[in-house]
Amino acid sequence: MATGPTILHADLDAFYASVEQLLDPSLRGRAIAVGGGVVLACSYEAKRYGVQSGMSGWKARQLCPDLTFVGGHFRDYTRLADEVMSVLHDVTPVVQRISIDEAFLDVSGSVHLFGPPAVIAARIRQRVRDEIGLPISVGAARTKHLAKIASQVAKPDGLVVVDPATELEFLRPLPVGLMWGVGPVTQRKLAERGIHTIGQLADAPESAMHSMLGAVLGSKISALAVNDDQRRVKPHGRAGSVGAQSAFGRREPEPRFVREVLGNLADRVATRLRAKHRAGRTVTVRIRFAGMQAITRSRTGRHPVSATLTLTEIAEQLVFGALVGRADAPDSAQISLLAISVSNLVDQPALQLELPVEPATPDNPGSAVGAARWAIDHSIDAVRHKFGRSAVGYAAVALSQHGSVPDEFRELAEHEL
DNA sequence: TCTGGGGTCCTAGGACCC
DNA sequence: TCTGGGGTCCTAGGACCC
């Protein structure tokens, strides 16, 4: 059965920066970056100088002396992105949002109403431009992977439709880095073998690629082939893990400081879990040292965790255990980041409290200690709901905000639980 | 005198079970 | 004296995405 390019990938251009330029006309046409210590996003005018998101502010200024840094209007990002998504939903209910500013659409059921995919895509772009004021690029193809590549090629502010008959011609000259899953490391390895384009990659002997890069790349190549799974647009998905991290420059890992940071992270993670009646059996911590090397330690318990104090305790045990284990390592004198993540998530209705009381263990919500903590946490959650996050909390947590990033920005990146 | 914060997925080895 | 094979879960590390 022949299928047309009915999968669309819609991707707002330089989203945060475009919003800033929309809100403040004096910024339009100028090289701007959102952020400070690190570039969270930048305008196309800044990209022309080589500025990229994730880059340190220091390096960005070196590349582009005229760069203007602006503080983010994070609430507006959420509001405007949601408005864009509602435009997409006007076209089809089959929308898979994959981040704040991009989504896949399956318009195969909409062509009889709105016309061919190219027309639908053009209409989306026009509406987002007229009604919201933002540039958006759209790619249309037979699969999600191809549609995403097409939208990247379309940027900025463009539309690219990949005709099923000319897919290979379209792909061959493109840089391998446009493929989903080919990042800087893989790109560098391929470049060492003289492979820069998708065509060159397709022509390379698979055995050589396999010995060099493992099986990963083979699956990425085959992902370009058309199959049903590549086409399926899944309207929604739940997150499989919840985490929080904090970078704080270089610090000695003094117990007092480490406890304070972990308490704060555990508070954020556990609060989000409880808000969605979720809990997780696996707790993972990550420690990054001054030299950027990082290690992880995890523990999977019998009972799902969502109590702030329990999560804090487990995280402390994992972190201090790892630090003791590396006390001799020359590179572990200073740490630069701590993270906590909870996975193996399960639903945890309040019903669970009514389980028979088992011997008291902190991580068991059916135990006396677990129930007490659950009750305290829910009291705190309720007070915060009414008076705000800073109204109440555990002592070590309420004190400090090490993160250089506002909570509003953190919330932007959170996935649906 | 730099390197944020939220996630996903994959691999490899070991423990353990049948 | 020899020691299969498959499956699942867990841990650690790493690449990648936005």
C-alpha cells in the first residue's frame, strides 16, 4: 500500500529566543541568548556566530561580542507553546508532543478535510505566524524519523515535504548528524573514517561500522526504513523516571553541604511523585567531579519510595558510600554536581496506607515509620499548595537554593508523570 | 578561567532461576 | 568430573535528545 508523507514534525524555531523577540521588539534582528552562565537558547542571529545552546556564557561572548543576554520569561514559554499545540490539535487529534516546542502529527485522517499534507503544513505555519507570532518549521514524510530530519532541513522558518519516491535522494547528501541518535561522539568517530553524509554511511560496509561503533549504528540506519512503528504517532506518554540535579561549581564534598543539596533535590523529586500519586523502587544518584567525570550509584528496594525523608536517606547512603569508595582517587577531591533520580515507577494510591502494618522500615509505606512520613509529607504538600513552596519544608531544604536556575525553568523541562 | 536541567535508550556483566 | 541455555532483574556507564 502506497502511503504519502502524512507524518508531520512541527518544530518552533529557536523557541525561547523567538519568544523574547516577540515580547520585546527591540530584540528583533539581534543576536540574543537566554540564560547567563550557560546559554539555554539563542537566536538565529547568534547562531551565525557559532553560539549554541548548552555553551557557557563565557565562550558565547567570545564568539559573539555583541551578544545580548536576556533573563527568560519562562511562564510565557509555557503559555505560548501550549497555544501552538492547540493549533496543531485543530488539524488532528493524533499529536505526539515530544518537548515543549515540537510535536509529531499524523494527518492521514485529515486530508479529506484540509487537503494534502503539504497544504496542512503550510496552513499550520501560517496560523502560528499570524495568531501567535512565532516562526515554526515543518517537515512532512512517511515516517517520524524522516519528518524530523525534514523539519531540521526546513529551518529556519520553512517547510520541507519528502516525496516518498525521492527519499534516498533527499537523504544522501545530508550530514549524518541530522540522524536521530547521531551526536557529537558518533559524528567524530564517523568523520575519522571519512564518513560525513548519510549517503556515505549507507555505502559503508556494515561489518566495519559494527566493529567500530557497535550495533547501535546499524539500528539507526535501519530506523530510516519505513515500518509501522516508525510511523506510529503516540498521543501521550508517561515519564519512566523523575529526577532533579544541581550544579554548583567546584566544592569540597563536606557532609553538611552534600546533605543540604540532596535534601533539596529529594524534596523536589518526592513532591512531584506525590503530586501524581507515583512512587519508585529504584533510586539513582549521580556525582560529577570537578573534571566532569561522573559516576552513578543506584539501589532497587522492595517498596516504592515517595517520602521526602526516605528518599533523602537513601540518596545520602549512596552518595557517601560512593565518595568513601573513591576517597583515594585523585580526581574526587571536588564535586561539581549532584543528582537524584527515581525510576521503576508505580502508581501509589492513598489506599496503600491502609495496608497491614509491617515491622517499621522507613521505605515501607505500610510500616509505622513509612505511614508517619507519608502523613507529614502530605501535610507539607497541602500547606505549600495553599501558601507556596517556601512556606514550609524540612529544615535543611527550606534554607537553601543552590541552583543557579529558577524553578520556573526546571518546570519547563519536566515531563508528564 | 567554561561546561544547566529534564529526560530516554542502549550495552555489558553478574546474579539468579528454571 | 564437568559445567547447557534461556530469561529476567539489577547495576554502572555512556550517548543522546530538547
